[in-house]
Amino acid sequence: MRRYCLLAAVGALGLSAADRTLSSAAPPSAVYFSADGKTVSGQCDDSHIRTWDVASGKLVNDIEVPWRSTLLSADLYAQRDRSAGTLRVWDLSAQRQLQLINGAPAGATAASSDRRLIATASADERSIRVWNLATGEQRHSLPDGVGGAASLVFSPDGETVVSANYDNDIRVWKTSSGELVRRVEDMTGAMFAAEFTPDGKHLIMGGLDETVYIWDAKTFQLLRKLKGHGETIASLAISPDGRTLVTGGFDVFTEKNPVKVAIWDLASGTITRTIRAPHVAASVAFSPDSQWIALAAGEKAVELWKVKGGE
């Protein structure tokens, strides 16, 4: 009876009921599946990083972290001390500090998938700094635009770092030399979400103008634009098999309004399924088998959705 009432209430709001729900003491703002797909970790608004078992839904780990910490992957997080100008990078699973980086600015932070490099963005300095995670030494300071990075991402091989800036420009650098290899200046809005395809061949972005952009990751020429989400895009993820894209919406008037989450077939560029989320879709992630999507949408829960299903 209780579940019936819940479903009725969700339907009245025009929302969708998740296939599975992982309850949280505070809303998560970033979510990641573990490499084996058995757990999901979320950075929560009460300065905790929580990890749930996917099969049982049980909370299996709960760690309080300092304010301004950033979950970078399922097992890596960065702890920033603004006053000291330091960035501590931790292995979440081992609860072991990997590196203390001195002089790291406050701003967007990203890690390469092989854990070799860390990138930090600074709106004040208008720069992207690239750090060697093993030594903590700065490798490059790269001139960036006004406002800082709206999204910051490494290519799968770590050889490229991309900053999509609040000045609406996109900048692409080689991490080995620091060379600026491409600057895109004709965007119509900031790109809040960016990710490379797992094979490294394409870069996919979405943001303020409600459009998905697909770039050739070798030449950084625009290949396709996908229309249809119908809202500002706050988050996106690409399935490990490279076939599916999910984009999470954002209402520019208020984070409290319901939004759309769209699941796309990348080959055809069409939306195959839509989900109504309760609030801004702050983070989306795919399971390693490409069958499940984890969604953080402003509620005290991580929602899990099957990729294939009805509306």
C-alpha cells in the first residue's frame, strides 16, 4: 500500500519511479560506479562520501570528508584547503593519501583515468594547472579564459586535457608539452558537461544551449549536433560500450523544478527513452556493463535506472 501511494504521488508530479533506489542521509551531487559495478559511491551535500551495494541497496561505507572535497572517481577524491593552498588526493578504498599538492588553486578538478595527472582550474588566475600525481610537481600552467572551467576533462589516454570555459570557449592542450592544439570560439553558451568516448575517438559536450556536440578527438572538428533534450544540459555520461549517451537536464530558473534525463542511441543520434527527474540532474554515471544508469537529482537518494525500458 505504501509503495502504491508513493507511485501515485510520483505520477501526479509527472515524474518517473526509479527501477532501484539507494537511500542517502543527504542528497548526492556526484555519483560513480565502481570498476566491477558492484557498488555506487556518491559525494553528498553533508560532506560525506557514501558507498552502497547495488544488489542489496545497503550502505557499505560512509566517510566524513572536509568541506570542499571533490569525488573524482569511485575510489579517488581531492581535499582542498583554500587557506593553505593545498590539495590532498586520497585513495577512497584504501583511505590512504596519495599526494599533497602545494599551490593548487580553488576551482574545478579532474584526474586522468590512469591516475598519472591531476588538472586544477582557477577563475582568478585564468589558468589550468596540470600536476604529476606521483610527485606532486606542477607540469604545466595553461592560460585559460574568463570565469574558470565549466567542465574539465582528460582524454582516456591522459594525453589531452580539455577546458570548456565560462567565456564560452573550449581549449584543448597536449599534457606532454602544454601546447594549445585547438581553441573553439564560436560556442553559444558554456558547456557544463564533457566526456570522451571510451575508445578516445570522440569528445561529447552539452551545456547552456540545450545541444549535444560531438567532436573528432584527433582533429577537434565538430562532427554532429544532437537536438532534442530541450533543456540546459547539466551532466552527461557515455556507456562503456560506446553505444549510449545519457544527458541530465537543468532548469535555468530554479534547481527545484523537475527536469528531463534523456537516453540517446549514439549511432542514430536519437533519444530512445526519457526519464523525469525531481530536480537538476547534477550527475549521471553508467555501470561497467552499460546496463544501468546512476542518477543524482537533488533527492536523498541515488536513483538507478535500466538503460532499456519504458517511459
